[in-house]
Amino acid sequence: MGIRLTQAPAEEPVTVDEAKLHLRVTDSGEDALIAMLISAARVHAENVCRRVFVTQKWDLFLDAFPFYTYYGVIPGYVPVDQLPSAWMTMRNYAVRFRGSKIDIPFPRLQSVDAVKYIDTSGVTRTLDPSAYVVDPISEPGVLTPATGTYWPDTQNTTNAVQISFTAGYGDAVDVPAGIKSWILLRVGALYENREEVSVATRVTVQELPYVDTLLDPYRIMGYA
């Protein structure tokens, strides 16, 4: 599985002016630095939360549509439409069941824009949107084949399936306040500590334990 950003967010969750107000900076000499720190803090927060904030476009790559296999004593293959007649002798075969659910990473899922795959003949095809169902409410979002259908077979090659999708809360104004507050606090820490290593001083710097809890309500847990 692979993931690729195809369209970066058009804006950051907080503006340079908002960050400067937080930092108590009044001149514009370090605007470029502050903008870079905002971006770094946002990416860090997205990685921690396992979601994206401002609208972005991504491509998800899979080697095949979901399936799982029951392995019996004798290697073999039983297509799904033959399962009823093969059920009593299932333990003598390796039976391939078609799966269904595909988790779409980086909620909140806004839309699935295209589902492409390489068929068994090596031809790249695009699934008609009527062939699948998008669940944007679940987090992560879920993609399943339409009722009564199955995902098509694909060529045995890497990245045979490409799912293009749009994700994020929306515009910067739609990003929750807790996330914005964390980004501002992280920008402040990065702005004040510009070296990779700390220099020993008589002052003991202590982390504020509540800071990372600002992100807790937005973390996505339980999927790879």
C-alpha cells in the first residue's frame, strides 16, 4: 500500500498574522520563517492525529482489492460463485473469499474522486461511481462495492488499484479550535528553540503536560 499527496492544502489552519500575535512579533522580518514553522507544526499535528485538516487531495494505492483466503490441505482455488457446492469439502482447498471494505485514510473524507485498477489483461480501467458506495461519516472513511456486487479482479502487480480522494475539514475556518491552539503552541516552541540540541543553562525547561491533550479529541485510533 502507498499514499501520495496530489494537491496540498491551499492555506494553513492558522495565518502568519495569527502566529505573530501569539508570538508577540510585530515586524515582518521573520514572516517566511514563521510560515515555515506553521507548516511544520501542522504536518506534525496531522501525523499525530492521523488525519488532515485543510482540504487536500490524495491517491491511495493497493496491490489488489480486498480479499482473504482459507487455506486447506490441498492447494487450490474455489471461485465465490462455486462456494455453495464446495462448502462441504472446503478443508481440502485454498478458498479465496472476496473482501469488501476499504478504509480511506486521513479523515474527514469529503469524496472519492476516482477508482482505477489494472484488470487481469493489463488494461487500466476506471470504475463507474455506481459500482461502489462511499461512507464519509465513519472515521476513517469507508469504500465498499455496491450491494450485491464484488470488487473486480486485478492483475498480479504492485499498485494495481488507485483510489483518488479528497479529505479534510474544509477551509481553515473549519478546523477545530483545539488543533489551532496546539499549532500555535508548537510554533511558539519552535520559534524560541531554533537548534536541534538544547544548550545547558541554569534554567530548567519543563513541558506543559496538557498541551498534547489538545489533540486527543481528534486522534484516529485503531487502523493501520
